[in-house]
Amino acid sequence: MDTVKAGDLNKWNFPPFGEKAGVKKNGELYGLGASDDKASIAALLGLALELFAKKPPIDVFIVFVTNEEVNGEGSKTFMQYFKSNYKDNYKEIAAIIAEPTDLNYIELGYRSTGVIQIITSGDSGHGARPEEIKVHSIYKMFEIIKKINALEKKLKITAHDSVLGQPTITLTGIQSVDTAYNQIPSTCRTIWDVRVTPKIEKKILPILKKTLGKEVEIELIK
């Protein structure tokens, strides 16, 4: 639960999953999901046993969902199910989301999240004749990245929230159009993980568009 792909299995000192996973050494457990979200799942399963033994004064739904790290489809499906079958039964609804915190704190809320795509365009040409390229889409994207990093530093101060902390704009992917190795691509695409506070939740796209100008394409894709 709550995991991404294991990546290169040869880089694991202990198996990430399977029958031989879950190795214990020096008081620590090794395996994919050992930190996120082993303890939370164990705690919720323990809670389920307690609730069966002593019925609480409220209804409790304990939910384990798929694709939490990918697209949130499991959570979305459950919410649709809950809304269709149970929502009208209650005056108040609250949720506890279990995440690893070393048992040090409880967070009262979470930043809004989104995925933003940015595309720069330029001239296409041959790698042997770079002097013919007036606008290089990849170099242009480098400048965009610098602007976004500068913007993020500013927003961490101006849009800081006393409960939710600082907004972040994190580069998580970059690619150019699939071409021959010697072809200069006409476009470059980056993907950004955006976490924002209520102060700029509705403003983040306009802020980005104003900062980056009209020469780039900006789209909220999730």
C-alpha cells in the first residue's frame, strides 16, 4: 500500500517484496513500504479489532485504497461510493489520513496538490548546424526552470501558512519530443508537482502565467 515501483532490484540490499521481503536487522524492517505505510496500516487494523469488540458511538469507515502515489484513483472511487450511499446520513463528516510521522505530530490538514505541465517551443534542426537555431526549446526550458525556482522561494515567504507550512513547486519530469539523436527538438516538456496553501490555491496558475509569460504553454493536468 502507498508505494511506487521498486526500481532497479539490483540496488536493493534486501528484497523489496515477495516471500523473502520484510528482513529485520538492527531493530529496523526493510522492504518496499516499510516506512510508508507499514505502521499506519498496522494501527488501523488494530483499531478495527477494537471497534468490533466495542462498538463506537459513531460510524467508522476504515479504507485502504490503491494508486495513492500514482493518481489517487482508489480514494476517488471510495468517495464516489460514499457520496452515493452514505453522505446524506450524517450531519458531520471527518477523516483521519494515516501517514508516517515517527509518532511526533498530527497535522491538521494538508496542502492542495496538483500536477502542472509546461511546454516550451523552438526551432527544429540538425545537431551539426546549431548556428541555424534561433530558439532552442531545451535551453528555453532551462530559463523557465530558473524562473520557477525563484518564484517558489518568493511564495514560501508570501504564501506561508501557519498550519500547512510552505508551498512547493517541484520539477519531477523533463523530456523532449522523441527524435533522432542528431535532431534538435522543437519542443521541451516539464512536469511539476505543485503543493499550495489556501492563500494561492486559486491563484497558482495565473501567477505562473504572469511569471513565465505568453511564450510557454502551461496546463493543469491533474
